[in-house]
Amino acid sequence: MELCVYSRKEATFENPISGKVVKPKSEMFFSNGYLPDWFLIEVLSRLPVKCVFRYKCVSKRWRFLTSATSFASLYVSRASLLLPPHQTPWTILANTLRVKKGVGFFLAQSFLPDLFCDNRLHTRFNTVHFPYIVSPEGGEGYNIVAVSDGLVLYDRGVCVEVSDYHIYNAITGHCVTVPRPSMCFGYVSTGFLAKSEGGSLKSYKVVRFDCQFGESYILKFEVFSSETGSWRSVVVHMDLAIEVVWLRRPVSLNGKLHWIDRRYGIVAFNPFDDFNQCRVIGLPADIDEQCIDARNNGRPILLDVHQGRLRYTEVSVVPVYPFGFSSISVWVLDEYDSSSWTLQHRVKISDLSFDDILIRKALNGIIPTPIAFHPFDPSIFYLGFGDTVVSYNMKTLKLDALVDPADVQGTVQRSGRENSLKEMPCWSSAFLFTLPPWPISLPIKKETVSKW
């Protein structure tokens, strides 16, 4: 099709704002109203990702152009230049999915008004739609167990001993089923590692860790690899007696998963190698060890990754009358290959600033549970304070309530090793969920695609 360009350089007009006489830029027209592929790609690659996926429905041609791997690569490269990091959509995702009666999908709670438009915490919960897949066993125990690269791994097992994993893309609404694991563990802590390239999922690992009662020199894992399509059993013999803090989820960094041990530190496991080994990274020397004992089980601590480095946060459970805790501390691991930590922040409870809602909770002896770090602002992290979501600013030393307690009433969570559901805030299993510039495409089978 012929491309015609017309220029009207002689025309001028007065700018209504500045009052200056200016010349318009050259105008471009396409003969017969036809927009060539290169022009459509240039326009679509500059739109928000949610708009791009909405416009796939315009025509088969538009769908073909935006579904190409080359378009995804172009979009990702431009997004990294045009979209500032602080505008990247993110949320804090609760771990429990609840069935909405009479409607054919499940709901997950998030703490943002719109996952796809901004990242300002809001007083109302929003819902993220999950696919409806009929389970032959039935039941309503649907837990988010891990997130990676904009993908969600959730478990539809009807009891603690049985796991039924699915990987879900929150933007496209697609999901893929992971084959049933073969091993039966008493209590499972699950990790998820995804590798993507050019907007496509290249490989992933699902790791099940058998969290045993008491200390053990033998660690048992079961690893699913997308490359082989099967599970394999991994047994690691340790020189130290390990007892992980099973309430806290594993953290992924450098292709490894990390669990907290009650005595020795962080247990790191690499599912991508065949050496069947685990490394132990020592924790800071001056932590409050009561935070990870059997009674507290890690509720007052958080091990997480921020800007490529491990961070360890604790709310000391040493009581200071009339409060139930004494301080908040944050450490950063200096180098990944070392066990050297730097104390980044520590504040006594007497120096903290509470708002009216939180001071009443503090005086009642409630101990906050760290949830996640702000993905871009290193001075802010979030805590669950009873039934309220709280932000803490390490610069201002202020705790602010961000969520109305009425919004979290009735939150359902599986209780520990028991096959039961309790109504309680599930801060210890919440996730920071950051969307990538382009949604990761899954190897979808036709029957597993959900309808929004």
C-alpha cells in the first residue's frame, strides 16, 4: 500500500497559551486510511499493558501483531526506558483465596484499589480474579503459596497432606496445572522460581520442603522441573540439626530458595543443581532469638529481598510496659557469599510515633507482624498490626494505619499443620506482588484457560 506524506509548511497559527505565532509540524496521512504494521506497533508499544491486551480484540491482525515475541521484546525494552520504577504496578497479596458463593471464580484479597493502575495503598480491599477449575475432591482450601516474575502459584489441595498446584497469570487470566506431587509430607513449605525471556516463560521450578517437627540432620525436598515435566526427590544430609520456622514462606534470590532456621540462620537450597546440598547463612549476632522460637514461630520477623539484597527485620518481643514489644530492627546482608550483616535501622518503641488507631493496639500488647518492604522506597515497609495493615517509615519513625479493620474481618487462613480454617489475618503468609512490564506467557492448554 502506498504511503503518502503531505507537508503544509506555509501555514501558521497563534498559540492560545503563549500568544506566539508558531508553525505546525508536518502532518502524516496514509492513503485509503490504511495503517501499516510498523505504525500500529509504534503506537501500541507505547500504551499501558492493560490497554494492549484489551485491544487484542479489535481484529485478528491486531491480535497477531501484539502476540508476536518481537512485540513483547520491544515493549519490555521501551517500558524500561519510559516507565519509572516507582510507577510499576505492585500490591501486597494475601495468601488465602475464598470462594464467592454463586459466582464461578475465586477471589484473592489485595491491599490496592487497582492492581493495574497505581500503587498507592488504599483503605479498601480489591479483588483479583482467579480461574474456576472443578476439583474432583471438592473443598474450598485455596492458598497462594508463592509468586515469581508476575506469576502466582496457588494450591488447591483439600488438606495439608495433598497438594494440587496451579500457576496463574493475573493479567491474561491464563493458568497451567502442575502435575500432582508423589510424596506426602506432614507440612509443606513451597517455593517457586520462574525464568522468562522476551515475555515468555522458559522454565520454572516448584519446590516442596518437608517441614518436620523438631530438629533433623536430613532435609527432604521434592522438586518439579518444567523442563522434564516430572517431580524428583532430593535428600540433603546436613552437618547441623535444622529446624525451620515453618510459618514463614521461603524467599528466592539468585536462583535459590531461603528458609529461616531456629538456631543457625538461613538455609539456602538451589533446585537448579544436582549436588543435593544446602548452605547455611548465619543471622545477625544481635537478633532477638525469641522471635523465631517455637512459641512465636517467626511471626515477628521477616526475611525478604529488597533491591537484590537479603534483608532481615524483627519486632523484638521483649515487652516494655505497657507495650508487648520493645523495638524494630532491620539488617542488610553485606555480600551474598558471606554471613556479614549491617544493622541498617533500629528504633526503640519509646521513639515511635503511633496514630490513634495503633496506639490503642500497642497498649493492648499486640505485636506487629512484618509483611513486606516497599519495592522501590528502601525506607518504608509494611506490617500487620492485629487486624490493620500498617506502613512504617524508617526516616520519620512513624507507623500509619492504612487499611480499615472492617475490610479484613473474615479473612480465612489455614491454621498451621492442622487441616482447618480459622478467621484471622494472614500477614505471615502475605506476598509482595510486582507486575513485570509485559505479562509472562504460559504454555497454555485450551481447557485450562479461564474466562474473565
